[in-house]
Amino acid sequence: MPASNHELALNQPNIAPAPPRPDFSHPAEETFARILDYYGIAWQYEPRTFPLEWDAEGNIIEAFSPDFYLPQQNLFIELTTIRPQLVTNKNRKIRRMRELYPEVNIKLFKRADLHGLMVKYGLDREAEQISGSEAQKREP
């Protein structure tokens, strides 16, 4: 005797639809997210903004939003694909963030780090996108 729809529904696992992918600001971020997904590493995209500087009235005049948060590792990740000479501003923000929020763990992945990671995992086409002078222009 065939099972009723109710019995079939009870035997099906509760599978929630996958959340929509965020609008990544750079293709390297999407590739990094794919690597994390492949290894089952939970992540959040730009979940928190850290104020870094305030004016005399207490208004935030500079803030920093790291690209990823890995909750199982309690680690924020910032990615950059720009030329080493242009990384100075990100390094300054990360130093300031460490001064103000010493309890927050953050790691900066530079272009060479990302390139090596992509090549290691067979993502050669994606690695090419962050190589060369066109890929090194100032990030948004």
C-alpha cells in the first residue's frame, strides 16, 4: 500500500533552502567562500563593522568591516588583491583595530596568499584573475 503524503513528509529530512549568496565586492571573495564551503567551514560575510575613529562629537568617521568571520575559529579574515604598496591603508586599519579591540582575532590574506591558496586547490582560472597589474588596481 503506498504511503500517504503525510507519511512521506514525516520521513523526509528537514532541509532548509540554501541562503542566498552575498554580493561579494571582489571575485576573490567568492572564490574564498567556495573553498570554505568545500571544507565545511562556517563563515559569515562582513557581519560586523568596527568603528576606528570618532570626531569630537562622538560620530564615527572611520570604520572597518573585515570580509569574513569564521565563527568556529573565532577569526575575522580580510582579503586584499591590491599591490603591496597600496596595502598600507589596510594594514593601518588592522593595527588600529587590534589596538581598540585586542580580544578580536583578525588575519590579513594578501594577494600572494590568495593566489597560492587558489593554485593549491586547483582554482587556476581564479588565480589568474588576481595576477598581473590589472588585478592589482585599488580595491573599492
